[in-house]
Amino acid sequence: GIQVEQSPPDLILQEGANSTLRCNFSDSVNNLQWFHQNPWGQLINLFYIPSGTKQNGRLSATTVATERYSLLYISSSQTTDSGVYFCAVDYSNSGYALNFGKGTSLLVTP
Amino acid sequence: EPEVTQTPSHQVTQMGQEVILRCVPISNHLYFYWYRQILGQKVEFLVSFYNNEISEKSEIFDDQFSVERPDGSNFTLKIRSTKLEDSAMYFCASLGQTEAFFGQGTRLTVV
């Protein structure tokens, strides 16, 4: 099956700092999504981005499908950005199921 | 904004008991999913459901698991005889035109 590797596994930032999270995947994909899992365990959709670049406030994402990676940028980080960020790519052609990476655990300190 | 809702939010059950986790997907979505996340680990795919039948399932989804769409709105996951290792957060999701939306999860604790 398709492999999804995320880096770094852990990240500690001071409030106001910027960061880049990376997701590498082993095969071509039809779907790539970034999620934020908050401290209560909820999975929040950030981006649907199988290719190209999108921005939403302080967050932006870029996927270079031909090179099989995606980047999530967080600018001017806030303590509420803490949590785990997951990249997920489609699992199969028949059910559009998502295969998740192991995530990047982000802690933003005041 | 439409959302996927799951009940209960937390369930504690004794080993060997049957549990049913419930989900109401977004109404005009056609694909439905169950995923699980063991504490501290990544989210794992269990099963996808389309047109009233399973379209894909993972190795985790063995004979103790079953899914059902008993009416036009609910989507359920049944675990027949729970084991300690079934303790996890279970997420329901439904697929729109392009992206999947997840419910808030049911935390299952098997004791």
C-alpha cells in the first residue's frame, strides 16, 4: 500500500514563530488532506490539496504531486495551534479511503 | 455547516461484550468510513461503505466487526466480542465531492 512519511515527528515552537511540516508519499494520489487533531482528539480538516497551493489565514499548503510531497506552513504560530498535524492520502481506487501518516506533534509555547 | 455526528462520545464496556457505535454522516454524501486511533498512534482505516455494501476493508476489520446502514441516516459499527486491544478512538467519516469529513469520535474503553 501507499506509504506516508511525515517530518518532523515532534516540534516545539515559541509563539510567533513560523514552521514547515512535510509529508512524503510513495505513489501518485487522487486525494491528499491535512488535518489538525486538537487536544480533545477531534480531527479538523485543514486542506484538501492533491496538487497546487492553498492558503487559509496563517496556514498554507503546497503539494508537488510529481515529486510526491506536500508541505504545510504555519506562520505566526499561536498556542492554539498545538496538537498533532496529520497528512492523509487516498488508500485505494475503489473506496477513496485515506492512509494517514504518523503525524507531527506540535507544541507552541507562550 | 453540515457535520458528521457520532454517539456516544465515550463508551466503557467489559471485555467480551458487544458494542455498537453510531454515526450520522452528512446527508448528501455517498461514501462512509470507520477509522480507529489507538492512543498515541496514527489514524487507521477500517472500512469503507458505498451503496449499502462494503467497498473496501483493512486487515484490522476482521469477523468481529460489522457495519450497517439501518436507515437513511445512521451508519453503525458493531464490535461483537470486544477485546482489551479494541480500546481506541473510533472515527466515522463521510466523503463529499473531494474531501472526507470526520466526526468528533467515540472513545471506546474495554475493561
